[in-house]
Amino acid sequence: MNDLPPDLPRLRTLETWLALTLDRVRQQITEAERREQERQRGIDARPPAPEWILEQGLNRDSPPVTVHEGGCHMAGKRWKGVPRDVAVRALTEGVQACGHCRPDTLLGIFD
């Protein structure tokens, strides 16, 4: 069973169409590879997650409300990364520790 046309003109037309389609597919592959490389460069250039996080209150001037371990999924949208000593100071000054990541036990205070 042969599903190709029997005559040369139609075979040449089919060959041309297949060559053009193959070129378009190769262009799409090249574009997809470029996008993937850009995405990977963005991931590689991303700054590391902070080690500790202070979650801020509702307005800009309010004191921090919660201390989280860096990367905690419970941290809200208003946070800033801080060094260990700032996180320890905040906990000792009464800022609440996150109930999920428990930075107070990770920092080794209040034991």
C-alpha cells in the first residue's frame, strides 16, 4: 500500500512542502531552545534565598510580626531577609516565631 502520489510533479510538490515544514519545525526548535536557555540563565542568576526572614506588619512603618527561616512557605508578601543576629534579636524582643518553620529552635535560643 502506497499513500504517496504516483506522478513526479505531485511528488516534487510534496517534497517542497515537506522541506518548508521541516524548516519551520527546526526554527521552532531553535526558538524553544533559546527560551529554555534564557529561563535557565534567569534561574542561575537568581539571588540565593535569605537565611532568615522578618515578616513586616501591614504598613511600612510597623514593626516585624513574625520571624521565619529563609524560604518558609508561610512567609507573607511583606518580608525582608535578615542576618542571624537580627533574627535572634527580634525573637528575644518578643517577635513571634513562625509555627511552621520554628526559627526559635533552629537558632538555638529559648532552649
